[in-house]
Amino acid sequence: MACRTAPPTTTDSPSALAATSAAVVEPQPRIDATPLATRTTLSATRVATDHGVVLVKVDHADAAADDALPLVTITRAELLVGTDVVAQVQPGPLGFDATIKRAGNWRALQLLPLEAALTPIHAAAPSGHTLRLLIDAGTSYRSALEVLFTAAQAGFTSFAFVVSTEGGERSLPASTPTRGEREVANAGGGPPAASFVLEPTGVAVSVGGVALGSGCTKDGKGVAVPARAGKLDATAIAACAARVKASTPLGSQMTVAEVSASASLDAQTVLTAVGALLPSLRTVHFGLLSQ
């Protein structure tokens, strides 16, 4: 999911597919398509321990994700659906290997073996659209975005990121906007969208397409929330979200934050920012469009 990766819609267009001659490699993953209602639950804690996954740490999060929800895991070396390995992880900001992406194009976001694994799982429980994501803290945002995008193509529209808090394992909620939500937002008349673009140097913020400057104000200059000591400042991000909500017309109705990030940022940085936004903006969209 240039450094800024949301919304990622042009990569997989027909014209883009026609422009590449790379061969498409479609591995056949081993996957348990047993209906979710009868499948044995899978503990994210156990998977994290077995595969050496370093959990993202946040101060606060929602209740623990239901172990009965399907689980996708990104370790430092492998991408798993349940306990099945469907791809190898490549370090760095380019995401997964191009040969497993749509049309063999490294710019594409759609991971073919992951989509093949998730589609029958979603079809087995079409009313269950939530997917658990267990992501090593060092995973690049680009790799995480490709997993999110592919899961959305398979029909999943909401995600529960497994994280660690002082109270134990919890989940951070996120989702993809539906076409209906996007149409309402584009039509205007409701609360404006609040956009947060995470970069190594800080967070760029805009409301209703109007960029905000330092201090998250319309008359400010520079980055809305500058990085501090080389890191994004979660406390300042939370304060910015609260200020935007309090000072924006119809702010009391504003509930959605649209988040995108530099491809090189890691999961720890991105999900820390998501956690900082949630007290003020309870719905976080990663810019992907769902049906």
C-alpha cells in the first residue's frame, strides 16, 4: 500500500497489466478451507512464540481478538495463513517478491498465493469479514499494505491487528472504506475526512483536502506533527487528532481517520500512530476500497 501508498488503485488497472510481459507465477498454497464455524481456534500468542514474532507494543488497545477469527501472520521470514506458509518475506520497502504479485509486477499490491488462500476461507463464512493480522514489529508498511490489499480483494473489510499492551495481548481495529462510504464522502455535506500521512520526518495532516501546518492548524506552516528525535510522536499525534476533531465544523460527527504511510516505515511505528488516533477517531481506514 512514490512513498505514499494510499489509495492504491492504479497499480492493478487493465492498462498496467497489459504493460507488463513478466510471467505470472501462481503457487498453489496448502490451505484449510474448513468452514470457520467448525475449525479449531488458533492462538496468536502461540503462533508468535512458535515463529519468533515480535509483537507490536502499544499503550492502549481494544479487547483481545477472537481466536476463532482467521489469522494471517507476517514473521521475519514467512507469510502464513493459519499455520500454512504461503510466501516468503523479503526485507525492505519493496514488499513481497514480484513473481507472486499480480502480473509479476513488483509495483502491484495483490499477492496471488495469499488471495488463493483467503478466498475460500471468506467464502466459507461470507458474513464474517474480519481478519486477524499478526505482524512482526519490524515488518515494512509496504509488506503489510500488500497483505491488507490482498485480503480486501478476497472480501475481508475489517482487520484486528494483534498487539501487546501492559494488560496482555489485545487488538487494534482497522478497516477499508466501502464504496458507499467513499461516495458519501465525495458528495460532501457530512463531516470532512481527516487524512494522516506518516513519513519518517513527521505526519502530514489534511481535513477535507485542506493541509494543516505545525500544531495542526490551518494557518500553521510545515509538517503538522514533526518527528521528535527521529521518531513519530504518538502523544503529539493523539493531541492533533483531538484538536482537529474539536476545531472542525461537524467535528462531533467526525469518526474516521484515513491513514497512509511511507513504504519504509515499520509496523511498530504505523500501529503506534493508529493507536494514538483511536481515542478521537474510532475508525481507521488504510485507504483501500472494499465492495
